Amino acid sequence: MSQHTVQAVIGKAITDTLFRQSMFADPAATLASYELTPEEMDGLRGSTSRQWSVARVLDDRIARGRWCDKSLAGSHGGQQPAQ
């Protein structure tokens, strides 16, 4: 485990929609390839889609996949980022 690993997971979750969705659907399987301590795994598993809402405002040039987390549709006026 290292701070670098945690930052890599967070960075990927913010910029990769499919990874983020997978992390919510099956966090154990999605995060299995990362060397994380049990505490770090718990912290990532305990996060909510609302906490990842920063991903919604990323420019498409740096984000992989369209924003499609339906649980946040109302948190920003229901607007999707411009394409």
C-alpha cells in the first residue's frame, strides 16, 4: 500500500465512468488488483456516488465514458455535461 495507490484508484474512479460504476457494483472485485489496506478498502467501499460528483464536471477530453450515474441526476439540476 502507498499513498500513490490510493491516489491512482481515486483518479481512475473520477475519470473513468465504467470503473466508478464497477467500484459501486462490486468493490471487492474491482479493487482486488490494487494493494490496499483493509482500512483503505473500507474507506473506498464506504464512499457514496454523491461524494464522487466531482467527476460530473470533468471535461470529456480527460474523462473516459459519459457521465451516467443516475443517482446524481437531480443534484445538479438534472443537467448532463455538454457534449
